[in-house]
Amino acid sequence: MMTRRVHFKKGFTLIELTVAMAVSAIAMSMLVFCIISINSFLQIKQQQLTYLEDVTSFKTTIQTVLENYQTNNFSVVEQANSLPSFSLESESQNYLINFSDNALYNNGQLVKRFENIDTVNFTTKDNLIKCNLEYGENYIYTIILDKRV
């Protein structure tokens, strides 16, 4: 009786291994690209969140300053080369609120430092104070505060 031998193929051919490596390399490059894109997106969102926290803190700080002086009289200081500022006039004293070097000052005393706000411009009209907060290259956030009794 004659037995027939069956030969099974052992291992992979060189072409099969090359194709498998090429497919896995393409998949890995797509994965790396997605991870980098997601990381960039998350960094931008984190910066925006941090900035908005600064904006909220800035608004709260200005409102606290206004409440402490309980005055209806305030105006923007219009001087050449002056810092962005506004003045509060009470019965006993005038107060100067200004923003420079990423910090808010009251009569020269540091009130609070803000890391993400580059510039603040104050304007006033009637009982409103308008604060334009600038950060980055093209971003502006406006806060309008109402000081009515």
C-alpha cells in the first residue's frame, strides 16, 4: 500500500510579510495623525477654558471693586500715553483702576493678576463700564458692567 504524503506550506512568503507590514504601517500613520490632531484640539480648548476662567474672574473682580466704592460716578481717564484705566469718584476720594502687565491695579496697588488677558480697554457711558479684553492675536471678549443703584 502506498501512502500519499501531503506537504503543508510552512510559514509566510516574503511578499505576504511585506504586504502585512505595509498595511500595518499605513494604519499606524493614520493613528498617529489622529492622535496629534486630537491633542492639538484639546490644547486649544484648554487654552480657551483657561481664558474664560480669567474673564469670569476679571468680571467678578471689577464688580467687587465697584461694589466696594458704592459710587455712581466713574469715567474713563483720557490722558495721552495713559494705561487703560477708569476712575471712580466718591465723596471722599478719587480712585484709579487700571490694567497693565496682565494685572489689575487700584491706585497703584495690585488687585489681581491675570495670566491669559493681554490688554483691557475701558470705556464708560452713563452707568455702564465696557471692558474689551484681548488675548492672543485676534480674540476679543467684551464685558459690560452696569452700576445702577
